Amino acid sequence: MKKLWIFAALAVCACGGSGKKPMETPKDQLVHRLFTYAENGQIVYGHQDDLAYGHAWCVTDWENDPLERSDVKAVTGKYPAMVGFDLGGIELGADANLDGVPFGLIRKASLKHMERGGMVTFSWHPRNPLTGGDAWDISSALVVKSVLPGGEKNAEFRVWLQRAADFIESLGDVAVIFRPWHENTGSWFWWGEKLCSTRDYQELFRMTWLYFVKERGLTNILWCYSPGGDAGPQRSMDRYPGDEFVDILAVDTYEFVGGGSVEEARVRYQEELKSALTFLTAAGMEHQKLIALSETGLEGIPDLTWWTRTLYPAIKDYPISYVLTWRNAWDKPGHFYAPWDGFEGAADFKAFSELDSIVFLD
Ligand code: BMA
């Protein structure tokens, strides 16, 4: 089974049958790198916003800051191998994203992280182009329709795409992962399941891809499609935009304790995760794509052995290329998904970082 994955990776790099050594693009290299980890049973660890801020600290003077601080590094001695950033707000031409992180900082941190040997992934929580609200404004089910060709917001939305593409282009000749229109099987974003038809969702994804790749020539992006982990194969793949538009098949799945116990939450999460990753593994094989756990975590990590007893056992048997835990908000003390220096569950995270099969940046 795994062999096929390697063939898929090599197929991406092969161009022409002349026997001449093909030129590897940055995208080929990143695809190959991620396939190789998966093939070797290794999983890359990623953390959202890692170099921009952490629990109770924040980079302020980013232009002069060496961007060496990281909650993950403070605990493990190593940077996460992947860092995620969000482009929400770029569409308006704003200086900073929806969480107040300057785009200049995001650019500098992304380049620095890649220079150090790391990888970068971008999510995008754009505003609601029809109502003027945020990404979570689900007051209208006409939003996706309105941005598609022929829709009243199409022209405006193309400017939004242009600004997002400008940002990615400004990084230069490097490959990054881009994961737009995520968690589309839920109905909490304006592009969610109950807010648009299957066809319109697919058109939105394809239109984004077509603009970036065909109109702008941005060919170094790995496109990630990431429905919610609880949706199951049918609903997840129903809205799949198609093989041409996707490089990584992923899911977002969180653990929630709610009113119950941590033990119960662990069992629920592990069951959900394993069933999502079983489906994802099969889908990855079928479509010859990389697979990933693009967002996960337990807010505030009340389970002090979450990394080695909850997350690791649930992911270790699946060929996912990476797992990314969400952000450690500097201004919301309980909103963190990775340990920080002084957090009582830090030792377990350090043990996780020392596992041979989990990739950090040494
Ligand atoms: C959510 C929360 C929000 C944040 C958003 C985008 O999951 O972390 O506070 O604004 O992601 O980063």
C-alpha cells in the first residue's frame, strides 16, 4: 500500500520521458518531502501562529525582532517543523490579520521558518463579502453564489483573491500549503454545507485555484482540502473539488470536553479521529494525494498526557504527512493548544517531541 504513495510522489517530480533529470520545482520538493515522511511512518508537527506570539507574549516590533521565540521551542528545545498562519483580513488590504498579526510579520516569519528548514501552511478566514460580517456570519445563504461568475459580488471578490494571491506571490520562489474554504462540511462559515450547494462550493474552490494558478501563475502552492473530521466519507468527498485542484486531503477535528469527563472526551475524540483517518487513508490512496490532520487540539489541554496518550495513539498508525495544533492566543489565557513554558503538562509534550516518528525542526 505504501509503495503506491512513493510512486505518486515520484510521478509528481517526473517530467518528460527523455531520460534527462527533471528540474524539481519547490512544489515538487515539498510534495516529495511530505510523501517521504509519510512513507517512513513519520508525521510532521505544526503549530498555528507559533513565531508571532504565544501564551502571554507577543512579538511587537516585528521588523527588528529575530523571531526566535516560540512556545513550542521553549518547552521542547525545537521549533515545530510546520508553522501555520491565517490570511483573514488580507482581502480587505488590511495591515494585520483578524487576530491582529501584521502581514509583514507573517511574511518575515514564514520566510525565516523556511530558511530554517521548516514548512508553512496558510488558512484563510476571509470576511463575508455579501453582508460585510466576518467569516462566521452565516446570516445569508446567498454569499457563495454572489461571488461566483455572474454574481453581484464577483468583481469585488476577485479583488479579494488578488490581494491573497499578491501576498503569497510576495514570498517569492518558495512552496507553501494553502487551505482555503476549510471545514466546509460544518455550517459555521459562510461557505459551509448548509450555506451553499455542492456545485457552488466546488465552483468557489475551483475559481480560487484557477485565479491563483492559471491567471496568476502561482504554481508553487500545495492546495489542501479540509472538511470536518466528523462528516464521514460521503459528505466529505461530496464537495471535493476534484483531483486537479487538490494536493492534500485533510480533516480538521478537535477534542471537546464539554460537561463530561476528560476520559470520556478522550475516547470520543480518539474514535472520531481514527474513523476520519481511516477514511482519509483510503481516500488518499484512491486519489493519490498526501493526507493530513490540518487542525486539531484540545483547548487549554486539561488532559496532561494528551500528547502521548491521546493524540499519538490515535494518529500513529495512519500515513498522515502532518498534524497541526491551533494557536496559543497571547491575549486569551485559556485559548491555547500547545504547551508553554511553565504549563503543568509540558513534560508530556516534550516526550511527544522526542518520539522518532514525530518531526520537529532540530
Ligand atoms: C479560531 C479562534 C479565533 C481566531 C480564529 C482565526 O479558532 O482561535 O480566536 O480568530 O480561529 O485564527
